[in-house]
Amino acid sequence: MFDQLTGNELVKQLFRRMLGSGRVPGALLFTGEEGVGKKLFAVEIARALNCRAPQGVEGCGKCPGCVRMSRFNFPQSEDSDDWKKIIWTDHGDVGMVVAPKRVLLVDQMRYIEGEANFRPFEGKARVFIVDDADKLNDASANALLKTLEEPPPTSHIILITSRPAMLLPTIRSRCQAIRFSPLTTAEIEQH
């Protein structure tokens, strides 16, 4: 439910149009300053694509699937090797990768490639969120590139970064970039 997210009204309108037309790109690049809600918007896109009781083109936020999509199963230990894999939500079709240290790993991108080829388990689409995508090094970016070039029709990859210039040009060119504006003082005070 995009209305519960603060700011970026033009982005909300764009997402509603994409969802309404059934044309959500397989590869999206969310850019903008830290703290403007890019990750929250990514989860809302996942809900909209997978909700069993949608409100128009948006996820309801209340059905069991929507609730489970907002609960990520982060590893309990900082040293866990699970950080090097996809961190799934309680909903089996939505996952995220984060850099375990300073860079996103080749193996993480290979996990996405492998998982993206599976049909959705529970919903209509699989959604993979790559947080801090600017932490892709050349090797991990190239491992992701194949999936970005031809994403399976039921899979969507959302790259999130506040530093898009750090991404390889080939990665940027394969994604539809969506720029998030900084929140205004009024929006921050209201929330």
C-alpha cells in the first residue's frame, strides 16, 4: 500500500501505472539518497506482484502473504555463512541479498540466477532485492549481468543504491532506473 509510504508521490504514480498495465520491468534500479524509503518501496512492489487480495493494483498489506513478505529471516550471527546467500522473507518468493562485509559476493549473484529460474512457489512472481548494489565488484556484477539481460518472465530483480555511478555501465543499462527524491521537511515531520 503505497499510501502508507512517505513522500515520492511521482514514484508511487509510476509504480501504479506499471502495475496497472502489467508491465513491471524484470530489472529495476532504485536510486536516491539514503533513508528515502527505497527498500520499503521494493517490498511494496513485491507485495503488489504477489498479493492474493489486491486493492486495485497494490498489495492489501493484510493477507497472510503480504504480512509474510515484510518479515525477513536475517541470520542470527554476524559470522553466519547465511549472510552469503539470499535472505528470504517468510514468503518463499521474496528475498534480499546484502553485502556480508564490504562487497556483494559472486556466489550471492549465482544464488539469484539459480533461484530466478524457478517458478514462483506461492505468489505470481519472484522478487529479489539487491541492497547496496553499489557494493557489486566487477566479478559479482558480471555474475548478475546474465540474469539482468534476460530475467525469467516471473522474476524481478530490484537493485537499490544511493551511489548509482559506482555500478558498471552495463548493469545500469540493463535496468530501468527510478530516482527517489529526498523527503521534504514537512514529510519528515508528518511521519
